[in-house]
Amino acid sequence: MKKLPVGIADFATIRKGGYYADKTKLLYKIIQWPVPYFLSRPRRFGKTVLVDSLEYLL
């Protein structure tokens, strides 16, 4: 059973051995959106992992 990636903010590390809900389709929608997109999320809700995922996609 995979572990939850508590405290891990690196996308590559999470993909190697942790549980990750793939939201690639949503990331492509954000990339293709014609206007700037503001991400408003509370502390510790995966903002760093999201930005890191975008880095690996692009």
C-alpha cells in the first residue's frame, strides 16, 4: 500500500512512491485558459506540488 505524501512537496518524489491524485487534465485546462488564473488555496493544500507538476509538464 502506498503512503500518503505528508510533508513532501516534490512531484517526482511523490510519483515514485506516494499516493497522488492525477489532475493532469485540469492542469491542461489551466494552461489553455486565455486569461490569467488565480489559485486561491489555504495553507498546506498542495500549491507547491501543483506548481511543481506544471514545471514537469512544461
